[in-house]
Amino acid sequence: MGEILQYLLSGLSLGGIYALVALGFYIMWAVSNAANFTHGDIYMLGAILAVVFVAMGMPLVVATLAAMAVCAIVGALIERILVRPFNKEPNAIGWMLTTIAAGIVIESGATVTYGPLGRPLDSPLAHTPIRAGGAGIYPQELILPLVAIALMIGLELFYKRTILGRAMRAVAFNRVAAGLMGIDVNKIALIAYALAAAIGALAGILIAPVIQAVPTMGALIGLKAFGVAIVAGISNARGVVIVGICYGVIEKFIEGYISTGARNAVGFTLMILVLLAFPQGIFGRKEIAKV
Amino acid sequence: MSGANPLLQVAGLRVTYGRIEAVRGIDLEVAQGEFVGVIGSNGAGKSSALRAITGVVPPAAGTVSFEGQAISGMRSHTIVGRGIAMVPEGRQIFSDQTVEDNLVLGSYVRIGQDDAGVKADTDRVLTLFPRLRERLAQQAGSLSGGEQQMLAIARGLLSRPKLLIVDELSLGLAPRILEMLFPVLVDLNREGLSILLVEQMASYALQVTHRTYVMENGRILMHGKSAELANDSRVLDAYLGRHRPA
Amino acid sequence: MTPRRQFLAILFAGIAFIVVFRMIEPSNYQIGLLMRCMILMIVTIGLNILIGHAGLVSLGQAALYGLGAYVAAWLAVKGDVSFMPAVIAGIVVTALFGAALAYPTVRVKGVYLAVITIAFGLVFQNILVEWISVTGGSQGLTGIPRGEAFGVRLTRRIYYWVVAVCLVIAFILQYNIIYSRYGRAMRATAQSENASRALGINIGWIRTLAFVLSAMLAGLAGGLYTFLNLFVNYETFTFFHSITFLLMVILGGTGTLFGPVLGTSILTYIAEVLQDLKEWQIFAYGMLLAIIMFVMPKGIVGSVAALTQRFTAKPRARATESWPSRDVPLDTLLGARTKSTDSALKADKLTIQFGGLTAVDQVMLDVKPGTVHALIGPNGAGKSSVLNLISGFYSPTSGAVTFQGESIAGTPSHLLARKGIARTFQNTELFGQMSVLDNVLVAFHCQYQSQLIGTVLRLPRFTREEKMYLDRARQLLAFVGLSDYADELASNLPFGHQRRLEIARALALQPKLLLLDEPAAGLTHAEIEDLKTLIRMLTEYGVTVILVEHHVEMVMTVSDHVTVLDYGKVIASGPASTVQKNPQVIEAYFGTGGILAKPAATTGQPA
């Protein structure tokens, strides 16, 4: 019983990360039908920048905001330089290669400058675990799924209620028609990538106190989160967050009942199978092929 | 036929896709308060010309000026800001958003600058199309084809354009509905709105417009008063599907 | 330079290099480096078939390479299997996985496929590390015995030649596949799925073929690597290596013959130079990938080719002949005259719904052989949907379709194309990045008798057939007056010519039933007259034509029978002259006229 609760709690925490990172993919995909493919490295960048900023003497909250701001700028630059020029044709994949390149550069650049070793980020919420029913978890870890759900609700409200949100949905739905409404499509895309990067960075900063910030922490998370977004159908925030959290929980149960080593193999195989069964994703809409 | 002060002036406009030339140098004018039609068969280059005028595609050559200022090469959101609204071919409403959201997006360029005006104009277009008022909270995608076209027109009007461009009003709509929509355009024009209508159904276009350009194969074949063109045997042959009147 | 000459030049230059390099007595280090480089070339040649021709991006190629390596290593270590069977087993297993990976490509594309291949790569690596009893875990498999083949011990000196021969075979295989109907079909499916299906190409099968070929080459390279290195571990087969393979292909030039070889050489060399930089090496790789994408997305070979083209090829005016040409006898193009049956095509209560919308509603059609049957109606009346149902692009919700007495409802489009139903598309669907001639050649895909083996080995029958269909394609181009454009890219043709080409391509199927979707759209009056002549020539020859068209004058003069659709329903059907007078048709199609209650006399409207 305690075991199951433990898997569930740590799964929720891990799932919160996937959900947050996947939300970023969803935001980017919606406006451009493309994404920063190595969004996971932004997640990593957020974490290590926060560590560096705290080491420079900033208070945790300021460091967090500063790291998110820097990542937002990096995200916007990636959109402008690496995605937009390589996403001109309907089925272009150039953006995938350029952003993979950027990911390699960011990760190895971080390794060279920050060092390959993990460093802790001190947070008051990661000092004493909460114990209940034989399970233990840091409050810091529980924040993740809560933030994911809060952001999901916030995003939905943002998309439905604000002008900018409506404009983003309009761009996602039909770029040309959006332009004809007077919406600057490129600016909207830039904002979306910045927003996605800030959220990705936040996810990294939130988990850093528990796992230590290290340059290699992002790549795999990014790929998994992209898988999560695709499996969810990448077309609505709710689906992305649900699938993200579920995937985290499933991984923890695989770890618990099969083995830690089997986690990725079983998890990815599951992803492939779901995609085969639902090529548009679980929550995705089927498009009618136009001939 | 050129007015003293043409609102829209297109000169030598060319549009190419790769090495294919869809529009091969056309001249076209819309005077203040005029209702101008462009007719021609599917693929004649009408929509390509409109895309270049509204900045959806960059023109390969030629100039487009609006109110005496060159707008060719600008992107569409800037052009909309200048006072041209487009009702695009196939409506292209945001069908995943509500009718109300679509209207809000239509007024995007004025939001924060003229909120009171937007409110008044929204009320006006909803009076013009009462069916939209009934369906304000509905998903736009659930509207019928005719209602979607109303929404597209309403959305276009909300940017308070000086020139309204309508691309293929008739597309997929029954005559019954067209006979309701075309008079709305005529009324809007009588109230002072300049309109450029591109229409495959020549019979309708020739009835509502003042002047008409006939396009074929990327060029303007002829132009003149609509009433005169409606009796021109070449137009009758090619676009009205009639044989020469005996 | 023709592709064939290019191929031979590269081949002989390559062989000469391999031989000369061996004769100048290189150091052990140098020879090892070249062998590794040659092995990687085999992988990238396979990847190039997949990316450059079939248009499918794999980000898990290193895993396939690793699979071949591990299978060979495991058999050699644990099963004492010798070199040849171990490598062959590696190829077979990898091919099977390639086929399994290809399965999703029937349903998902682009980035979805990329995710699946990435996931495959990560799963593979995970298994390598964790399944210690088989893979040796992170230690890998050691103690692989040096190979032996035909009783000869494969020392490093001899193994050099083994690797070289494998590379030469891979290079020849690449050429023989690319310049055959299979290669053309791969490029066609990458450029337009719809047009490929309409020409009888089974997209799933062609993509599986591309995947399997690239997997086999990766498996071969893996096996060779095992017996070169005599030690395998997971570190050689990571996601990073998959990216490197991709980078090699893109750097050299995707879709070019020489690109993968060049890209692999350059990057292998750079990797050696940068080895001391450690982490900076990866940084440099990333920068390089980004820079290449900016500076020359076509890769070195592609960019050089584009440049030489720009400076050497003089744009020349091309001659357009009139069409349809009377000089080309129709029976050479269309085969035997079609025997008339009493009905070419029948639709019975044909219905299709999209969501809640009934696009085609209980439509009845009876198309007589050798006639022109027109479908008209206002925009959105369901004409194109009927065409898509007949050609198998849509599956009916209910109702039946029979073609020459055989029920075809729900039969996939590529099978219908093979039965003799050809079509054109409303927005011409050409293979824009292929030559005009190749566009027509693709259409013969299903008529070839030579199979894959015969094609790869270039058996006499293949050569004969290739020549025969080349002649037929040239005749078809002559028929539509485009002979002079044969080597031009299809996307560069003027609009009217694109329509001609699309019709020529459809005729290559030797159709019994030809579906034309708005063929007159965008054509000039003169071009429409030619089109009418063509349609009459075809029906005289026994071909049945179903015509969807807006151009009323054309419909009325060329059609034997006209069916009018409105809101998915048939509202009138009969000879052109009768239908034209039907008041219901006039209202639906021409409008009632009185929009502004102007007198009809000034508006020129039918009352």
C-alpha cells in the first residue's frame, strides 16, 4: 500500500515535469506547426541558470524569474533564427534539424562552461519530506503537478478570454486568415516560443532542488515530453497535461514493478504502440484528407 | 474610368509561384465609393491577384497603392491596419472559436484604440445579420455555410475598412442565400463603403457592381461598365454559359 | 553529365582511390580510419535512399546499425558462428526491424515518424545497457573472434578488401534502385501521395521497401563494424550517432549519388581532427549542423550542382507543339481498343458523410462505355466527392459502385488505378521536383514485369522494359506536345502545360475510365478547344470519360450525358440539351437572377 502510494506520488511529480515541458511543445506547435525540438535543453538551461544566479547572490525568487527571462529570450531567438526560416513549406522538417543542432550546442556549451557535474539548488521546500501512509515526498516535488494543472487552467483561460490568446488560437488555426485580421503572425509566434521557453525553464527550476541541475538532465526529458505531446494529439492543453502526468505515473510503476532499467524501453514502446493505434494522438482530431 | 482619386490602384501587378506566372501584369482601380467586380473562370488568377493586393503573397512585380501610398510588399497585418479588409475565399473563419471570438478578432487592429467604436460597430453588424446575434456563443464551425459567410463579412467590417475585398462570395452557397447576401453588399456600398468583389459566378457579379474587370489566364481581358459587359457576347459566351443570343 | 556517367565516374574514381591508398602502404591507424569511414558510408548510403528519395527522416539509424553489429557479435561470441552467416543474420534481423519501423509510415508522417524512430533508438540503447545476459550491459560484447570466410582468415589487410567490396556493392545498389521504377516511385510518394496512389503505387509497400533497404545497409555496416573492431558496446550507437549520420547525408547532399560518400568522409575526418577537443567536439558538431542548414541546405553536392546549373545551363526557349498530336497513333499509347460492355461504371445510391454533412447523397450514375459523362453543379455540390469515391480516394458510407460489372466500392485507389481507372486532380498534382519525363515514367510503375531482384541486378529484361517504357513516355509527351520539355522540372511548366502533363501521365495507365476533375480550369479558350478534341479522340477509341467541369460551354458541347448535382443529390440527368433546359438546373446552377429586381433584359440573365 505504502509502495503504491509512493509510486503514485513520485509519478505525479515526474509527470508534472513531462506535462510542463510538453505544454511548451503544445504552445509552440499551435502557432507554427513546428517546435523547438530540443525544448528539453531549455528546461535544463533554466535549472542551471537558476543555480548560477543563486550562486551569484540572487534570492531564489529573483534567480527564478531571471532564469525564466533569459530562457524566454533564447526561445524567441530560436524561433526567429532556427525555426521560422526553416518552416516555409507545409511539411518542412528543416526546423527539426536546426533546433536539434541548437540543442547539441546548448548542452555541450553548458557542459563546457558550467561543468558536467550536478549542483544543488537550495529550496526550503526540499528540506523535510512529508510522510504519509509509508510514503515520503518533498513538498517541492508535489508542486510540479500542481503548477502543471494551474498553468493548464491559466493557459485555457488565456486562450479563451484574452485578445492575445484569441490571436494565438487564430494563428494556430489559420495563419493567412489571422494575418488578414491584422494579427502580426510572426510576432505571435515569437511570443509563443518565448512563453513556451519560460514555462520549460520553470519546470527545470522547480525540479532542480530535488535532483540537482546538470547539463545532461534535459535531452531525454525533452524527447519524452515531445512524445507525450504527440501522443496526446498536441492540439489541446488539457490532453497534453493529462497524458504527461499519466506518463510519469506509468514510468514510476514500471520502475517499481519491473525494473528501473526497463523504464525507458517499456515507456517508449508504449508510446510507439499508442501512436500506431491513434495516429492523430489520443485527444487529437482526425483531419479529413483533402484530395 | 479612373476617378480623380482612386482609393486602390494596381499597376503592372505580377504574381509568380516558382516559375509559374499566375498574374501576368494587371492594372486595376477602385475609386472611392465604387463597387468593382473581377470575374473570370477558376484559375484565371483572380485570387492570386487578391493575395498580392492583401499582402498574403509578395508581388513579383508592379505596384499596389492605397490612398496614394504604396502598400505592395507590406505584410497583410500592416495592410489591414491601413484600412483594407478581406473576406477570404472559402470564408476561412476560425471555426474552433465562438462567433463572438471571431468578431473580436475582426476588430483586432482597433482594440485598445477605439473600444467604444468597436462596440457600436459590433452592434451594427449584428443588426445587419441578426442570425449571428442568436449564435454569438456558438462555435463558428457549427454555423451553416451561409451563416459562416455572414460571419466572414461581419468580421471584415469590424476593422472598419475603407475598402472591403470579397473573394468568391458565392463559393458553395445556394442561390437562395446569395440572393440575400449580395444585396447586403450593395447596401454597404450605398452607405459609402468601397468594395472589390472577385466572383466566379459572373451573372451575379455583373448585376451588383458598377464596373467589372474580366480576367483570363492571368491577364485582364477587358473591363467596362458592368451593365454593358453583361450584354457583351464574349462575356456571355465564356462566363454566363450561354450561347450567343439569336 | 548524365546520371549514368556520373555514377561510373564516381565508382571508378572511388575504386582507384581504394586501390591506390592500399598500395602506398598506409599506417595501421590510417587504414583503420579509412575502413571505419567506408563502413559509415554504407550506413549513410542507405539513409540517403530513405531521406533523399523516399522523403522519410529516420533519427534512429544508429540503432539499426547497432542492431546489425550486436546480432553479428552475439552470434560470433555465443554461437561460434563464422563471419559470413553472422553478418547475414545481422542484415536479416535489421531488415525485419526496418520493416516493422516502416509500418507506421503508412499512417503517420514527418515529425510523428521522427518521434517513432527516436523512440526506437532510445529503446534499443536502453535494452543494450539493461539486458546484460545477452548484450553484456554497458561493458558490451568482447572477445569477438576475427572472421574467416572461404577458409581465409580475415586479417586486417584482407578485411580492408572485404569492406571495400561491400561499399562498392552498396554504392551500385543505391544507383540501381534510385534509377529504376522503385526509385521513381519513392520520389513520387515523397512529393504527392495522392498522385502516387492514383497511378497505382502502393505507398505503404514502397515506403517499407525504402526502410528495409536502408536498414539492410545499416545492418551490413554493423556486421562489418563488429568484425573490424572485435568489440561492441552501446556507446557507438546512440542518438548522437543517429544525428551524425543525418548530418553526414545532409552535408554531402540528400538525394544525390555522391553526397553521402562525401559527407561521411568530411565528417569522419573532422571528427579525427577535433578528437582532442572533447566536449567542444560535440559543440562544434552542433554548430556545423546549424551552419550547413543555413548556408547550403542542399548539401555540398546539391549546392555545387545548383551553381554549375546556374552558370552553364543557358535558359532556352522550349518549343510547345500543338496537342493532341495526330502523328502519334493512339493504339501504341492506349493498347488494345476497349471492348464495349453495356455499362462502364454504375453507382447505386452512393452516399458519403463527413461528420454530420452528407456530401454525396444517394447518387445514381450509369456511365456508358466510350461516352463522355459530365458531372456539373454549383461549387460544393459534391462533384469532386463523387470522383473521389469512384477513384477510391474516399470510401462510401453506403451504396455500391460497379466498374465493368465488378463491385469496387471501398477498393483502395492504387488497386483501382491498376484496373484501369485513371484520374487528374482539380489542383494538378504533379511530382514537381521530378522531370517531365519522369512524371510520365512513374505511371508505368505497375506495368513492369521485372521484379526487385531483376531491377537491382539489371537483368536483360529490366533493360528491355526500361527502354520500352522510356519510348512510350516520349511518345506520350509527343502526343501532348511537350517533347521539348522532357528534361524540365514539372514545377517549372506553365499552368496549361501542367494540365497536359497530368493528362499524359493518366493516359500512361492505359485507362478504360478516365476521370477529369475540372480540366479546363485556368486554360485559355484555345487550350480548351484542344482539350475537347482530345476528349473526343479518346472516346472514339473506346475510353470512357467522366468529366467534372464548371465550364458550361465545354460541358454542353463535349458531353453525351450530363448529371447535375446539388447539395450532394442528383437533380437532373440526361442528354446535355435536355438538362440545359431543366428549370431546376437553371435555378441551382445559374441562379434565378433577380437579385436586385432589375429587369432581366439589362442583366442578360436566363429567367
